[in-house]
Amino acid sequence: MLNYNEITKGKFITLGNAPYETLSSHIFRKQQRKPVNQVKIKNLITGKVIEKSFHQSDNVEEASIENETIVYIYNNKGEFWFRDANDKSKRFNLSNEIIGEQMKFIKENSEITALVFNEKIIDIKIPIKTDLKVMEAPPATKGNTAQGANKQITLETGAVINAPLFINEGDIVRVNTETGEYTERVN
């Protein structure tokens, strides 16, 4: 059980048999009253974000979320297939509700982390930065480049991002998977 002041960013809690991840927390006093912990929490099953206040007398159960390593195999007709990292025969697919837009930066046969609640995968966590090969990059055009011009490039996973003009086909670039932005070229 967690006290009201132990519900901080990154903690997993259970409310009404559903797991929540704490996105932010702020403890304050309203005028001369007792302290209140104002938190923003995300339902890990539905993805809905809500705000909730926990008072000094409140206790919340900590969710038992396990991390499990899985391997991304392939994508076929909108179905994403994975396998257990230790047993290649245990294959399964995950729905688009769990995966979302995250998989456009993940190569086949890459290991990712799955969050497991009550023996069911409820979310996946991919690396914040990943290195990908540039498959298509239009040639740089001359012009007004004083403000730093960009062009759209296509990566080996099929994702299209904006990158500086000096990026060429065949280069390896590092991409921030949370924002979908180019960060640097890798030698």
C-alpha cells in the first residue's frame, strides 16, 4: 500500500481493479487545510488520462506490473507479431490499441519491453532513441538555408521524418521515438 505522498511520477497504482501510471504529482496545502497530492494518472488499459486528488488519509494499492522482454517478429496486414525472448515457439500478436504509433520506429527481430498486468500484456515500452538506416532521401536543393532547411526522408521501417539537408540515402540516423524527430547522424 502507498500513502498519499508516495504516489509520485512513474509509480504504478491500482484503482478499481485497473492499473494506472502516475504521470505527474504535486503536493500542496489549500489555504490552512491538510496537504493534498494532486496527481495526473493514465489508465494503462484504456489510455485515458485523469486528474485525481489524494488526501492525507488515503492509501492506494501499488499495481504489480511486471516487465517482460519480447521480440518483434513482423507486421502483416496491420497485425503485429511477437515472440517470447526465451522461447521462439511462443508467438502471439498484439492489437493496435496496445501498440499505437510506436512500432513505426522498430526493426524486425528487435527486443522490446512489455508491461504485464494479471498475466496479460497491457502496454509496450520501446527505447527512447533508435538508430535506423535512411532508405530514401531526396537530393538537397539550393536556396534560402539561413534558418536551417529540412527535407523528408524515409527510414528502413517505412517511417517518414524531417531531417537536415546533409542527410543522404544509406546514412544511419538516430531518431527520438517519443517525438518522432531526427536527433543526429551516426557514424
